[in-house]
Amino acid sequence: MSERPAGDVRVVTYNTAAGNPKITTPQAAFLDLPFYREALGDEPGAPILALQEVGTAQARALRRHRRAKARILQLRRPGLGDALVIPARYEVLETGRGYYGWSQVMGILDALARWARTRTTPNWRQFGELRMWLSARLREPASGREFTIFATHLSVEPSLKVAQARALVRRIDAAAERGPVVLAGDLNVPAGHAHGLDVEVAAMLAHLRDMGTVVPPGRPNIDYVLAAGFEPVSSRIWTGDSLQLPGSPDAAHVSDHYPEDDVLRLAPAGA
């Protein structure tokens, strides 16, 4: 990748599917993908990586990567976690991370109340899956401007998802008072096909603009790069031979998600 104009930021969001037993890609092998190599080596134009369902082996490989120049933020629960990989050219001004603890409690209570009221069966397994968020306030080196990026993976259980989104939006709105913001991750809300409680989640995030202009082939789009204070420049979904790893003949077998790779440009100051 070549150097990008001042104010351009490239973001890749990718669910690496360690939580899906049908996907058998060795987790440490993900570091061989081109955009991982770019980010870890701080190559020109390297993306910020927002990674979800990062397995234990991948988390360990990220921590122990001998040539990594990037700043790597991680938060985990047993077996799974999220990661934010920030190329070294960005100045990291502030970081944050946390679990949706109170949101988990409120979401469970809401799901049980809905079950009692409507007999809508919750996704019981999700009650035990504590989700998390990561954030970093960065200075974009070419322009000198600051922005905040959030990375997350919201629950598939509707009541949990609503509670988590509500807590996340509060943090995003607080960060937006200080400047542009980006949200990247698996939000488990199908683009253009929200129904039920997903409509409420989509409404909460509607003040952020979708930076992705392409649709993944053969799969619902639930992976997003959303932003305020940015304009979309380009977007691609990684598929085909460019996304091959050992034991996985093509992108469809590397993960049950495709990586979304977007370039966004900081809007003019004051716009």
C-alpha cells in the first residue's frame, strides 16, 4: 500500500471466528494475512485492525510478534477476545477497554421479562458470554488531527445487544464531543434488514455514517465501519485467493465473516 493523503484513515474490521467450531483455521495463521502484516509492520498505508473472536493462539501470537511495531490492545474472556491493532505511525493519546457488565445484567433481565410476557425464547447461551469494547484516541500523523476509534462485538441475543449498544453509544457520544469518531466491529445487525429489537439498535447508531459501500457476497452484512466527522473514500471486501491460509482454500473457509477494508477521510475541520 502507498502512503495516503493527509487525513485519510484505513480501517479493517474482521471477525476471525474462533467462536465457530466449524471454522478450523489455525488462529495464529491470521497474522500471515496481508493487512495483518501491513498493520503489524507499520507499512505505508497500513490499516487499523478491529478484530473480534480472537482465539487464544492468535492473541498469544499478537502479543509475542517479534517484529511488531504496532500498538496492540486486547481484552478477553475465557477462550475469546477482541483486539485493536494500531500501526506505529499513529500517536496513541489515550486508551480504554471494558466489559459490558451492567449491560449484561440489564439485558438478561429484559430478555427474561420478554420471555415471561411473550414467550419469546432468549438465546440462553449468550447470557454467559460477556462482551467487551476497546477504544483509542489517536493523532493522525499527516494532518495532526485527533480522532477516537471504538472496536466491539455486540451480542446476537437482542436484549443484550440493545443494552450493550446503549452503553456503547453513550461512550461514543462523549468522545464525539472532542472530535471525530469511528466505530468498527461485528454489530450483529443485518444491514438494511433490521427487524425486532435490531431496529432499536440501528436507530441508536443512525447518527454515524456507514463507511462501507460494498456488500459481502453470499452473507448478510453485519460487520461495520461507522463514523462521524469522516467521509468515505473507498471500500472493499477481502475474498478469493488474497485471503488464503493453511487448511483454508478460500476466504469463505478462513472465517464465517469476510474482512471489510475501508478508507475514510477526516472531514474539513468545522464541517
